[in-house]
Amino acid sequence: MVGLPYDCITNPLGAVRLTFQKAVASGSDPSTFDGKDWGANHLFRNFLIDNDGLSQVPMLNASTIGSLQPNTLVKFRGMIQDMLGNEFYVGAYKDGDSWRTNKFADVSQFPMGSAPHMRVWERHLLYCVPIPGQNSWTEAVTTPFTNSKSTPREKRQRENDVPMDDVDMQAQDHEFQESPSAKRKREERMPSQSFNLQENLIGGTCSSSGLVPDFEKNSFPCLVKIYDSPESDLMLNDVFEFVGVLTFDTELKTDKDEIDDLDNSLYEEAMTHLAPSKVPRIHCLIHRKLAVHDFLSSPPTFEVHARVDAVAVGKLSLNLTCFNKESISVFGNCLNFAIRNLVPFSHSLPLTVDCVNSVSLAPRKDYQTNRLVSGALQLAEGSHLTIDETQLQAGTLNSTGVENARLLKSLMERQKVEYDFTYYKMEVAADIQLLILSEQKSNILPADLVLPFRPSSIDCCDDMDPEVLRAWRWYLSTMRSLPHTIEQDMQKVIEDDLVAARQADRSLGSKELSRLLTMGQLVAASFGETILSLDHWQMVKELERHRRERLQESM
């Protein structure tokens, strides 16, 4: 077999044009190419996946951008922070008697002919950022692509998943105005966002560079252009790995005359914030959704729990009490250190009255820039959030504080976050594990489990064996993802025990009973079991007895 005349890594656009010319020469009609693969996707999938070319593709991030050449192949891992709708562009046109293509490129390298000889196509625009709270040990982990034409959907089907829509148009080559009704329709169906949380648990502040950093100033955003992919494959807050053509020019200026001709103020605003000289572009050739297990060196088979109606089944938030300003500085840091080394995505949120009264925890729409402003609760699926209430003093919550308290409670109880679109609010499903550290039982965040913290010793090891860490990471991710069933005979035992518990304590409600079932599932999973046994159920009841005794002793 004769080798390719183009290098797929250093000259991917040459390979794209070659396959296009071959398809046209074979008699294919260019007007039918929009949304279809004329051979380019097949060529790159064969190179990247079947022939392991992906290992040769450099990673795009803040440290490598200076050394990467424009119009070369790169890969980028990030979270979909904002969805900018669809962009129309001239995908094919005639240059004399020859058809040419602009696919996977920002601008044409050749003069374009008259309108009758142009074909207008469309692509999806995604504003992506590095994964919020991603811990450094995950950056070197890579998992192989699967050779499938569509992106694998490895996560649960989240209630009210937010799909991409097709009406927000921002084009660099040829712009088409969006109607107010279409814009309203898009915003009702699709929120967008930005955010991050600070790494340190102790000593946090409530500034834009602390609690909620500005991604566009302090991070490395990337505008990803998606071709030939179903909109349902791309969801807000999902984490993806994109492989595509990099276009980034620090000297490139926007042609003001062309914008004036379009008479589109929204386009001008977007170009100001997302100019090619400020935000790199990736014209995506292939992409795949990533889950938490993709950031482990030995990923398990992943199965995530689903929602039943409005209830997030399987959630279990924990409130550790008996902390004060002195003990939190020791044990809080130890816990935070351990969590950061065990889970891929972790965040720490110190609460004070001033912060709760001033910070916007939920993303909100800024209609001046047509973008969502950052919100601290916009997190990737599978994130761990530690909330420190030990700095929370007596005070009065203003309207913002009351709203933030409600948002935190909704996240804890329902695993949902409300996005603020000024004229309406939209709930977005979340999958976030919550840990609250407080002096007394939290009044703001009613956790599923409240447990007085009683450490027997101080052992915060900062020099752990890498092999031990890898084993614990694998264990936690694998056990959490195991399926779970309760056999019929055990269902009868549990039912009788729960009835007896309710008779002994009339204060027990459906939430407490559901929590015991979740604890049973987790205890069984901790032993690598998928079926709840009698021994495991007895362990749950004993754990609950000890917890209640400790609560009584701490009063």
C-alpha cells in the first residue's frame, strides 16, 4: 500500500482536501457532503485509532500552546462550559473548474467564486475549559479511543439533559442573523456557563481570583468546532477529549469592515471575547466523552445510578461535625489532601456570611455579552465538593445569601443546580459527592448522614506509595460503580426491620429509610459484592447504632 502524500499530524488540512478531491473526482456531488463523511473521517480514524496515531498527537494546554504550530493536529481535554449554537460557513466552493472545501478550517486559502458555486454548511460551536478541579495526578492518564462512529455514552441518562440547539449563529466567513424568537427558544432549552473553585480548603477568600476564578483570565479556554455529530451527543458540563485541527493566531485581527457589512452587534460582541488571537480553535475530527474512570490508570467497567422521578438514587452526603478553627487547620487539610489524591475532580468551598451574601453560586446569563457568567456549582460529573462551614459566623443573609443557601440545599437534596436566565430559571442535573465540615450540625446543608468527627491520631501522610494510591483510586471507583440488587428473601428481612425501626422511633421518615438502603448498597459494594447479604445488612444496622450513640454523646 502506498503511503499517504500528506502527514495527518503536521498537515491534516492537506489530507482533508485530498480526500475531498478524490470524492469529487469519483463523481460525488459536493452539495451532498454537509453532515456526511466523504472519506476524511475514515482516514483520520484509521490513522488515530487503528494505527495508534493518537499517541503521537500533542496535547493542547496552556504550557504547550506556544510550541504548537497552527493547522496541525492536537488533542484537548476539557469540559463543555458554554454552547454557542451553530455557525454557518462556506463549506465547498468552485475555484475555476475545481471544487474546493473549507471544512475543518477558519478561512479559505483560495479565492471563492460566486454565490451559485458556494455550498453553505454548518458546524456546532462549543466553548470548553480545562476540567474544573482536575487533580494533577490525572493529567498523565490516557485511555484508548474505541473505534466507533459515534461518541460512546458511558454515563447515566441524566434527567433534563441539556442538548445542543441549532439556532445561535456566529460565523466568521458568512454571518446569518438570528431571529429574537429563535434566540429565546435556544435559551429556554440550553444553558451555558463557566467557573472554578479554589484548591485550598483553608484560608479561602471571596474574590474573583479565589472562590470563583475567571476562566477567561486565569485558565485556558478553547473554542471547539464540531462537525458531522448528532447534537444529542454533546451536553453541557460533559467532559470530552477532542482531536482536531488547531487554529490560533495571536496577530490575527478581525476585519471591522466585514463586520459592519453584516450589521450584527451580537457578532461583534462575540468576536471581542472569543477572537482568534485570544482563544485557540479546534476543528474537531473525532471526539469522545470521558467519565471519571477514564482518568484512572486501570479503569473499571462503569455503571452509574439513575434517577427515579425527581429522586437522585444512590446519593449519600456526609456532614462531619465537632470541627473548630483549630482542628480544621489540621484535620481539614488532611482530609482535603487525601481527597485530592484519591478522586480525579475535587473542589473546596469555604463558607462565610460575606461570601454567601456576595458570590453567585449558580451560572447566570449576561445578555450584554450573550454568555453565561461563572458559577461555582457548575461542576463536571463525578466531582467531589468539600464545604467548610467552620468560618461561618452569626450574621444576616441578604437576598443573594438566601438564594445561595437554597441552591446548596437543592444540590444536596436533589442533585440539581438552577441556572439563572434572569427571566426564568432552568434546572440542570448534577452528580456531585458532598462533604460538609462544621462545628455543629449544619443548618444550611441538611446532609444525609451527620457524624461527629473523633480522630484517634494525627496521621496526614504526604508521601504515599504511588502503587498504593493507584490501588485505592481503582478500588473507590470500581466499588462505587458496581450494580446492586436485593433478592426477594432479603427484601422481606429489610422490610420487617424498617417497620420495627419506625415503630421504635416515629421520627423516622422515608428519607431515613432510603438512606439505610443506600448504606446497605455501599457496604455491600465495599466488599466487592453486588447483592446485599444478611451480614452486610446487619453491619449497616450496627453502624447506624454507633452513629446515633455518638450523636447523643456529642449533645
